[in-house]
Amino acid sequence: MVGKTLYDKLWDAHLVKQRDDGSALIYIDRHIIHEVTTPQAFEGLRMAGRKPWRVDSILATPDHNVPTTVKERASGVEGIEDPVSKIQVKTLDDNCDEFGILEFKINDKRQGIVHVIGPETGACLPGMTIVCGDSHTATNGALGALAHGIGTSEVEHVMATQCLVAKKMKNMLIKVEGQLGAGVTSKDVVLAIIAEIGTAGGTGYAVEFGGQVFRDMSMEGRMTVCNMAIEAGARAGMVAVDQTTIDYVQGRTYAPKGEDWDRAVASWKALVSDEDAVFDKVVEIDGSRIQPQVSWGTSPEMVLPVGATVPNPANESDPVKKAGIERALEYMGLKADQKITDIPVDRVFIGSCTNSRIEDIRAAAEVAKGRKVADSVIQAMVVPGSGQVKAEAEAEGLDKILEAAGFEWREPGCSMCLAMNADKLGNGEHCASTSNRNFEGRQGYGGRTHLVSPAMAAAAAVKGHFVDVREL
Amino acid sequence: MKSFTQLKGIAAPMDRANVDTDMIIPKNFLKSIKRTGFGKNLFDEIRYLDEGIPDQDCSGRPLNQEFPLNFPRYQGAKVLLARENFGCGSSREHAPWALDDYGFRAIIAPSYADIFYNNSFKNGLLPIILSAETVDQLFNEMYATEGYELAIDLEAQTVTTPSGESFQFDIDEFRKHCLLNGLDDIALTLREADAIRAYEERRKQEAPWLFGAVVPE
């Protein structure tokens, strides 16, 4: 018998029923919800007179709309200045109260970005199926779980039935061997992967990230990589369980304890692809050659090493791609063949479900220490991913280091990653951002996003333009 | 769910690869707690010349006259012609809601992002996949012919051009069945409630830590 991949094992363990027409019912262990993609799902439940199948599988928190300034946060939901945002956050509170769902409300110390609080509370565990109405749910795949984003109709479906109607995806292995150079981070690895396979390269696949680079990576780093699987088109990204995973999970609030812990660990150790497992596609990348990355365009695949120059559409023969480069250059206000290090930075955003965990804050603080944000930079902000990350960073004095360098230290939330709250770019402004999407208008109307690692973002803040953090 | 059987309607272009969900419906409009009313903000940032505000009356806003959906010839379009990887990015179902609310009932493209593809079916919006060459041909014919209409037959899985040329498309059996009959998938799944409960009982023995941990204090 041929071996199984990690994805095959997770799929098989959750298969409730395989139907004749090729679809399957997959059981969902954990459902994380937030304010933006759930109001219509709750409304659907009410209209049909249905109730959640298992309220104890659901964990809620508001994150997309919440303000991040200390002042606006001080009086909780009532203090949200944008009336439309306030209604959305209140609606989540009301729905959770009505159905008896655990919610970390706006000023609860455990509140944070959905994909940060899942792993850090132990609500998300290895071997689970995890869904959330947000495409970056694959973040949880770092635990050795099958995690992916779903739409609002599916949110309602999972609440009502504890299952998802799915079709098995294909298996892809992205293998990055070797050792990363100094100053090269998990963010650079995932951006380099997207540059290699393209923004649709993983469409239809569940991707496992394997190889020495991921074995050596921290859990936070693995989460950064899995988080951006969707930017390569893959709904789900995952990393096999090893001792790093088990050490991370142990002792967290909702992690199993006592005898359950021992049984759980024994079962989690099998969450690796078998030696003879067959993948439909394998991509191999030499980790030692990956450089710090900066995106220049309006798709995450439009990314280059910091030492490169902006592409020239004249060198592209495919007409659709050529038009794409021309449009991206125009939107981004860049010239063909311009050096990436000559792009000025107006704002800096360190945060988002991609890079707002403790090691990201530490990396930014390390660069910021003893330096100052350049005068030409209008704003540089650091937004921790959760109340827990914030408390941990403050205990280490990282907030003081960042503030001394001229960074703003904010309250947790999605913030300027998608600019649903007040944190946004002005028209035409360039931003060094640790988030995940550089789409047109993503961080504000007319805003220009450049995706980078936390260290590269902090370095750009200090210099006022992009710079190779290794040369700082 | 809304059913889909046959459709004949004007085709309109979205002639770019990798059209993302932020472009289809920008985030400022996701604050609504309703499923309807997103059509006026479909492609907001490229359709209008100013910045949109939720709930505003869009009838007086300056239109981008270079954006095809603003051309008189594409008014009332029901079929959107698009390029590779349409709907990439976020999981927001507001994207198909906006396309549907605007009046589109079908999209034709060489490929889609997975989540968008899935979300479309839940809303009676049919995302059809045809080869890049065929899509290119349809774009060219549409540009050359004002009032270019495509006929779509889901049962037969065909797209037919005004000249009578017909193209076959593939679709999952399950999705086709649900869409043709406008079936509610929650009701369908709940027919399997016994199988779900049996699975849960078995899992509670195998992995008890997966149950009961997360509840309000």
C-alpha cells in the first residue's frame, strides 16, 4: 500500500461520508469566527430556525473593524467612532450572547486577530480541522492541522451541521532545503515561494511545507509561511508535527492536560507524511539562496530580492502579463528598471495575521533599538496580534524600544492590513508593510503596499526607503 | 438557494488577469450586515473616479468613462468575461453577492481562485471554466460585436455564441445538481445527521480533547 501524505491523513480522519458524486462530508473540529463574515450566517440560521450543532467548537473575536488607538479603544464597543463598524462588532457580540458562543470581546485581554488567538490559546491544535470565514485560516496549518478559509454560506453550513461539503484537493509538497542566511526570515521564504510558483500556483492543492528550513523554523515562522499559502492560490498550507510543535502547544489554555495530553501527543506524532507518500506536485527551492524580499507590484507574486530592480514590461512577451506589469507600475508610481532601494517609504505597518506575533515584534525592536524613524516617514506603527502578544512584548520592554525610536505602539487588531478601521494609507502613499496582500486599494484608497518582513519594515522606517536589513 | 438552468444575456469584459476580491468589492463595503445592496459598489475603485463611502447614493458619483462596465453597450450585461485566476484573495462572499446584485448570473474565465469559485455556487452564480484560447476568442468576438449575447445551458453544459458555435464546459456533478434545483445544502447535509453523530461518538473515544473545551465561563 502506498503511503499517505499529512493532508491525506487529516482528510481521512475527518471523513464523515464520501458521496457517490465525488463530494464528501468533512467534520470540523474548530470554527473561529469574527464580525465581518458572520452576520449573514447567523441571520440565515435564525431564518431557518436552526441552532449551532456544537457551540463548544466555536470561538469568536472581533478583529477586522476594531480601532487600535488606546483612546478609541478605551470605552470598548461604544467607543468605536465609525458607526457602521460599531454595528458590525455589536452584532457579533449579540449573536454570540444569543447562541452561547465563547467570545473574546473587544477589550478582553485575550482578544486579537483570529489567526493569532487560535494557536496561542490552544483552541487550535494539531490534527484538527479548522475553518474560519477568512482566507488566512491556513495559518493554523503550522500546527499540523487542516485549516482553511470558507465563505459566509459555509460558515452557516458549518455552524448548522459541524461539517463542510468538500472535495479532496490534490497534494503539493514545497520543499525548502538548506539553511537561511542571516537576516532572511520566514516571510522572505514564503514571498520567494510565491514568486516561484505564482499567485495561482497552488490553486486546487493542499500544500505541505517540508524540508530543513521549516524543521529549523519556530512555530511563529511556520505560521507566517502557512498564512500566505492562499497568496500562492492554496486554500490550505501545513507543516508536519515535530517536537517544536508539541513544545509550542504544551500548557496553553485549551490544550489537553494530564492523560489526555499523553494520548494527544502520541496521536500527533503520526501527523507527518509517510516516507513513500506520493505528491501530485513537488517544488524544490534552495533555502540558502533566498534573499530579503520586497514586493513592487499589485499581486503578491510581483516580488523581488531587495537588491533587484523593478521589472521592465518590454522584457515580457506574454501580452496579458505585460499589460499586468504596465498597470502595476502605473498604479504603484514606479519606473521600469528602478532600483527597489530607491523607493521611498511614507508609512510603515508592522502587524497583521502574517507578522504580529512575539518574534515579529522582537525582530522589529531589534532593528529599531538605538535608531530613529526617518523624518520623511509620516507614520510607523506596530500593531500586536493579540492582547497576549502585547502583554508579552511589554513585559520584555519592546514597546518602550519601539516608541523611543518613533514607532506608535497600538492595541491588537487587523488594522492597516486591510484598513477596515481608521488605520489606512493616503492616496499614492508607499507603505512598507508586513501584511499579506499588495492589491490595489488594499491598505487604503490609492495606497501602495510593499510586502516585507518585520525586520525589513523596521529598516525601511529608519532609512525612509527600502534597504537591505543586512547592510544596516 | 437560487437555481440556475438556462441564461441568455449580454457579455461584458473584465479584461485583466488575477482580479482580486478587494477589486471586486473593496473592504469599506464589507461592514454591512446584509447580503444585498453590494451591486452599486461592484468594482468600486475602478468604476468611479472618487472614493466610495458605504451606504451612499452612487447615482451622482463621477464615473470612470474608460471602464467597460460604464459603456452603454454593456448595460444590462448578465455574463462577465474574465481572465486567469479570477476572484483571488480573500474569502469574502461579498464578492459573489456584489456580482449577483449587479445583475451578473454567470462568469466565464480560464480559471478561478478556489474560495471564490466555491462561494459563487452558493449564490446561484455560475462560474464557467473554458480554455484560455476559447476565452480569448469570446473576448475578441465580444469586442467586435455590439450587443454580443451568450447563451448558457447548465443541463447541457454548453456556452453558445451568437453565430451558433457551442463550447462544452465541465462542472462537478454535485454542484450542478444543487444549482439546477436550487437546493439548500444545509438541509441536504442534515439528512446525514445520523452519520455525523456516529462519527462524533467514535471521535470522542479516540480523541476526547477535541470536544467540550471552549465555552463561555
